[in-house]
Amino acid sequence: MTDTASIEVLLATLNSADVGSLDAIAEKMEQVRTELESLDQPELAGAAGEALVALRRGDVAEFRRGRAFLQSKIGHLR
């Protein structure tokens, strides 16, 4: 998959990470984190990890901020 296609998949995954069970949302965020690592984006992968930690501790506001940050930054990778 090209980097552009990967970025589109990441954005689609992030956009869908607001519905479903907490486990399903956490799984999507883990997929995003892993894909960012494979795209050699360690800072963004770290941000995805932080958003995942916020979700797991129940800090919904921080999770949403992290997700919005990732959506913005990943969009600029195109």
C-alpha cells in the first residue's frame, strides 16, 4: 500500500473511532499507532499511544483532543 493510501486508511480509522465499544475504539487506535510506526512517524505514533492511554483511563475529553490532533497532523502528511 502506498503512503497516501495508508494515510487515507488512517484517517478513515480515526474518523470511525468515535462509535462502538471501548474495546473496539481502543483496537482502532492501536491499529493507527502501529501503522504510524510503520510509516516512520514515531512522534505521531506516540500521540496515538497517549490517546489510547487516555481512553483506557476514561478521560474522554483528552482522548478526543488526541484524536483530533492526529487527524490534523495525519492530514498534513498527504
